[in-house]
Amino acid sequence: MRYAVIGTGWIAGSYIQGAAQTGRWELAAVYSRKKETGLAFGAKYGVSTVYTSLTELAASDIPAVYIASPNAFHYEQSRMMLEAGKHVICEKPITVTPEGYEELRELAAKKGLIYMEAIMMLHQPHLRSIEDALQKIGRITSARLDFCQLSSKYPAYLRGELPNIFNPQMATGSLMDLGIYCVYPAVAWFGMPEKITAQASFLPTGADISCTAILSYPGFQAVLHCCKNAQSRLGSEIMGEEGTLVLPSISQLTGAALYDKSGNTTPITGSVEKEALMGNEAADFYRYITDPAGSREEYEKAGELASQAGSVMAQIRRQAGISFPEGLK
């Protein structure tokens, strides 16, 4: 199936390579505000068709679009593509607000289109192994979900530049970029929290450089932490009365291990190349489009989880005082 990519960053390149590995997708075009940038990016992947107009892309006969633009543009670009009758997979966070997501989810349903969030963990075959391991740790007593990653853009910020990731006008920051990877498994595995408290630390630009949230559940709390100015080495843990599940990568769920009460270790998941992880997303996107009857339950479950995760993200932002320009959806 032919598709177009909106965005020319590294994540778009990873998705293109992953989609190619599935054998299901053919990159047909690239959108970029600057023709030269689009041509240079497309040349890496054998594509010369570049759009600098979203209106022209929407009018094309390309049936599907992958959106990897700055967060602030996700809603408007997704709406334009959905209104044009195109299936859309959009990088996380799929929209800035949960209200924006529900609007587009309803629009896609009315038009018989697929509209999904590109969140890696949901589309990995090894997710089942993680969930099986969770059943072996007994009653959960505590959880610490951590994603602290030193941003490759942080040195540029320290030099006085303003990369998009540290510009709140783009609806970015540590929570929106990394924290969502902590929120998703919390909601998927523990459900909606009874209470949320959160705090954040901010750069002079107004972007949150780190954020911590406590999600309260019956009998335990899940502590979520993310930052973009330091590199964590410990990963995440979910502790129960019978054992502990250790997750070195909360975003990819790779390298996981199960510890029993005596400290005996059982490996749960191995390593997976980033392109393969992205390819699994692309494969599910294709399957949702081409086999709507067979994948409907899975697709709707993913959509409901996206709705719940978006609601929790919005509550964390309010608690922590993370704000973006008014009117962004």
C-alpha cells in the first residue's frame, strides 16, 4: 500500500525503514515545508515526490499518511488528511488534548478510516510475554516507571539555540516526549488511577525538562518520572508480593527480566532493532486497514487506551503546571 510521510526527522526515517521491512508498504511521497529538505530526505529512501503543500498532499490519491511533525501540528494535519479520506498513523502524542483526539477519532469512524497513535509498546509481539510475567509477581505493591534520556538537542539548547523539543509553542517537553511512554503501560496494566499528583521542573523557555507523577491505585502507587537533561541507567520496576518485573526500556519493553522473591532471574524479552519495532507498528496499521473485521476489537481497544492515556496526560499537565498555547488541540 502506498503512503506518504509528513516530517523529515530521524523518527520518520526509522518508520520508513520499519515499514519497508514488512513488505506491505511503499513510500510514495514526503511532505516538507522546504523542497530542498524534502528532496534530500526522500533521496535516502528512493523517493523523489515531495509536497510542500498539505492541501496538495491531501488531494493526492495516496491512501495513507504517517505523521511525524512537531506535536503542535498533529491535530490539524491529521484532520486535514482524514477529511481527505486518508488513513492516518500519527506519532505520539497523537493530539495535544484528549478532546482533540476524541474529535478526530469520531471523524475517522464516520468516514470508515483508521486513525491510530504510533506508540511502540502496543504493537510488539513480546508484549504478551510482559503481561504474562506480570501475572507471576502476585499482588502489586509498588511501581516505578522511568524514562530519563539525555536529549541529543540539549547541547544546542545550552548553546543558546531553541530546538523544537524545548519550545512549548510546539507542545513539547519531557512529559509529552518521554512521559507518555510511562503513562501508557500504567494505564494498560493498572487501569485508570484514583488520584494523580504531579510536579515538573522547567527551563527558562517554559518547557518542562523533567516531570514526576504519582498515580494512586488501590493498595499501591505508581511513580512515573521522565527527564531530558540526564540519562537514567536503572530502568523501571513493577514490584509484587511474589516477585519483581524489571524493564530496562519502558518504551520498547526489551531486555525485561522477572525476579522471584529469592532473586532468581528469568529473562522475559530480548533485544529488538528499532526499525523492527517501528515495523510492527506499520504492520498493525496495514492490518487494521485491510482486515477491519478481523482486527476491529484490537483496533478499538487501542483507541480506548489512547483515550485513557490522553486523559491521564492532561491531568498530569494540569497538576504540574505544564501549559501550551491556547487553542492547540
